[in-house]
Amino acid sequence: MTTTRTPATDLGFLLHKHPEKAQSFTLSAGTAHVFYPEASEERCTVALLAEIDPIGLVRNGATSLTQYVNDRPYAGGSYLAVALRAVFTSALSGRCANRPELVDVPFPLEIRVPSLTARGGAAVVHKLFAPLGWQVEAKAIPLDPEFPQWGDSRYVDLRLTGTQRIVDALRHLYVLLPALDGDKHYWVGQDEADKLLRAGEGWLADHPERDLITNRYLERRRPIVSYALARLAEADDVPAEAEARVTELPDRPEPLAVQRHGSVLAALRAAGARRVLDLGCGGGALLRVLQKEPSFTEIVGVDVSASALDIADKRLKDKSRVTLRQSALTYADPSLAGYDAAVLMEVIEHVDEERLPALEHAVFGVAAPRTVLVTTPNAEYNQHFEFLEEGRFRHADHRFEWTREQFRSWADGVASRRGYDVRHLPVGPESQDSGPPTQMAVFTSRKEAVA
């Protein structure tokens, strides 16, 4: 992975690996080595070598012929993804202790995997990486250059170029390398589905090849795939028509995301909003709903993920009233001030609780729209989801999920501190004991009311 963003050695901070050191990490069947072939202010390259031990493969459960004949030591695939996780754990989780401000910075990147297992060939590689904003060059490797009539192998020499956050680039590789491989070397259970959801947060739900990626990553194990697709359908990045294919509750009249969209739209209409912010817009599911409403004269979608914004841009049919901006919601942006309404739909639970005061300042203090709509899962309702184990969150990237009392306490505190009135509305079918699946707070500025 190479960057030319100055100073290029900032890459070392994000990866938690010093450019002047070579380090090794133990894998289940070998060793991962990380080092920097070049490291200057203008250009920095980090290299990851997964050195797979054939004897180690046998010890770890290889069977029959695969003990002796396999491509694991020679081609990138599931073992390379495991090496990524072992070496770049902090970077994959979006943490940078020494320079946290770098996490949300897009870097110009070039990534090369010189020998990549790609079942389906170069065409499938393009289908998986291109929608994420990468320029893809995938050269098929011939079975034998001396015998061209034999044709191409299932391996490609992959080169990706694009501008991405480092955490997004690593997560794309972590998910798509084993999906292209299609042959994991370990048992796939629900914990593996949770890893997929965590690494795919912000981009997988709205990927046009979402089903293909999920099936191949989870080796088509039907119950686990169903669980993962159900959780992805709960992410608002997925289009409503796609979510409708997933049934979570047999008596639910329509998908929950559709009901959320409808509740938000009704609240915006009731507030008389014309200029609307969609904060944390992801792949643009709500934007596509808002742009159908002629009363909204200006719609702005804001998200920290460049790849999510690229997906939103491609999916929006009419961009005449829609503008997309890349920004973190915890950073104050005065250019977002003066709008009638702001929507944070299923957003706050993706923010660490200790960073919520920064989000509060940016949204209610600096942007300060007349109306703010916030929706978030109701933790008390989780017991009604068939595939959700007790104690688990609805999405692998959720930092928290609040009860109704916890959400009310937070919302009431924000309203008191920032000069807003707040009322609470249910979204979705209500349970007598546990309330609705989604809870919504509608904040209205007291300054506007006085005026």
C-alpha cells in the first residue's frame, strides 16, 4: 500500500507500525511480516508478507490431497485477510492513538496484490472493488506462459488506485479478499458474520454485489448468510426494495427501514422544512426518499465515508436539489448553519459515547437548525429479533444501544442545554412491554418559537 499524501509517513501513525522497523506476527499456519520498502515525506509504501508454512497447514486440519497440493503459500486469499487483521488490528477498528485526526482523512492510495485468488476472474474483481470508488487493474495470470493455449488461471495481479480513508481501504481488502478466494481455512459461524458486518459497516449494505459478497465470504452457509443479510437490511444504507426481501418478523407489515423513512418524512413535513440536512447519509437511502418530495428545495447529504458518498452519488437519479459533502459529524462545520432541519437517522449509536458531546456541539450548537430529528434503536425491543442473540447489538459497528429511558435522558439533556424543546415518537410496531423497535426524538428550537 503506497501513498503520496504529504507527509506520506503519516501512514505509519495510522497503521501503528513505525517505518524504520520490520516486525513479525505469528499466524495459525505461518508468520506475517510488515515492513516499509520506502518511507519519505513524498512517498511511503508499507508491505505485508504472509509467509505460510505448509507443515503448519497440515497441523491445522488440512485434509487428504489438500495437505500436499494447495495454493495457500503462493496466492492472496483468506490467509492474507487473517494477516491483515493480525497486523493492523487498531487501524481496522479506526483507532489512532497518537494522531486521531488522521482517521477521517482520505489518502491517495495505490494497493497491489501481485497474486490474488479470484474465482470468476478479473470481471468479478471489478464488480467487487469498482463500486467502492477504486480504479481497478486486474491482469489475469496465465496457467503457464510457455503454453498460452492452456488459457488463464484463476489468479490475477491486482492493482487498486483511489482516494480513501485508510480504515476503509483495509476493510475493503479484509472482506473482499476472502470473498474472491471463496475457500476459507477455518469454520464459519455467527462470529464470522459479525466480523463481516463490522468490517462492512458504511459500505457493504449498499454494495450492488452485497448478496454475492456475503454468500462467498460466509461460504454459503445458509443460516449464517440469512443472519448477516437480515442485519444488513437493518442498516439504512440498503435500499428499501432490497430490504423488503428480508423477513425478520412474520407479522411486520412493512420493513422497518421503510417505516423509519416514512416517520422522518412526516416529521419534516409537519415542521415545514424546505432546506434539509441528512447527517450521516451513508449510501443515500434517505436521500432518495427526500428527493421525491417537491417541497424540499435543498437537500444536503453529509457523511465521513468517501466510498459511501460515491455510492450515494451513483444511486441518486435527480441531483438538481441534492449536494453531497464529506465531513465527520463530530467536527463543527459553520457552512451547515442556517438549514431548516437536520436528520440523524440511525447515526448516534455509531459514535463512541464519549464523543457525543462533540456531536451535540456540532449539530445543535454550530449548525443549529430549527428542527432536528434523531432516530436510534430501542434496546428493549431487541428480544423480538429472531436472529439476534441475547446481549448482541443489531449492528456490529454500534457503540451502544439505548433503552427508552436512556435515550430520553440524553435527548432531554441536549434540549435543555441547547435551547430546544423535544418530543418522543415511536417508529414501528410497538410491544406492550418493550416499546417500538426504533425511537425518534423531534427537537424544535425555542428561539424560532419565540420569533
